[in-house]
Amino acid sequence: MPKACDAVMITSLLAAIGLAATAAPGSAAQLVSTHKDWISFLHEADGEKLCFITSEPKDKQPANARRDPVHFYISTWTKAGVTAEVSIKLGFPVKKGTDVLIKIDGQQWRLFGEGERAFMANAGDELKLIEAMRKGTRLTVEATSERGTKVVDTYSLAGLAQGLQALADACR
């Protein structure tokens, strides 16, 4: 029977393959390394690198809400000049007109929802969020589904700094 961390890694790898497939259909991401609760991946195709780290929530409330897999991503596309893009796969379509909130140690960031994903509107805010993530120990994501279900996902930030270093090293 696989250990819990193995199950998380397998689920994250499957999600990573899905993320990479949106960038280049027919190809897969390669596992680079694991860092406590964060896993780093690299995908190369047509001279472009897509690198990202991902994590799954440690707690999802309400626990009985029906959802697809949930992942927090920080991604870099070298060719496009995108570094440290924050996105969240929520596992359900977000209710239109509502924000997705990230909270860390009393600070809050608003993201916009697009389908089952949430993104930061301002790249400058992404850097502030990532810095707060480096200093924090846990992060919560609050969102409302199309059906009106309010969810709160709690992520561990253990290993994030090492994962970000792996991201930087893999996507030079």
C-alpha cells in the first residue's frame, strides 16, 4: 500500500501531466524533485520550457463537497518570459462575479476565477504573494462554486522555498 506522500505525488503528477498537456498536447511533464509538501516538474517541447511547482490542500472544507482534484501552481514559461505565475485549480467552476481569496498570516489577495481556475490579475501582486508564502506556514484559499458552495482549502507551505529554487534551477 502506498504511503500518503506517494499518493499525493501520484495525484500531483497526474495533474501536472494535465497542465503540461494544455501547453503542448501529446506530451508529459517530468518530475524534477519533491520538497515536503511541494513537487516540481519540467516540461520541454519545441524549444520551450514549462516549469512548475504544485501542492494539494492538506484540508478541504466542506469535506463532502464534490470536486475534481485541487492544486495550487506556481509556473514559469521561459520562452514567453513568464516567471512565477500563480494559479489554482479549484476542482469546480467558480461562481461568476465572485473573487477567490488567498489568506496568509492576516494578509489577503484577490484572484479572479475563470472556469475551474483562479489567477492573479496583477503580476506585481504575485511576487508579494510568493514572498508572503515563503515567510508563512499555511495558506488558505476561499472560493464559491457555481452552485453556491463556499469552500476553504488549506495548504502547507513546508518545502515551498526549496520548490521555488528547484523551479528557478530547472527553468534557466
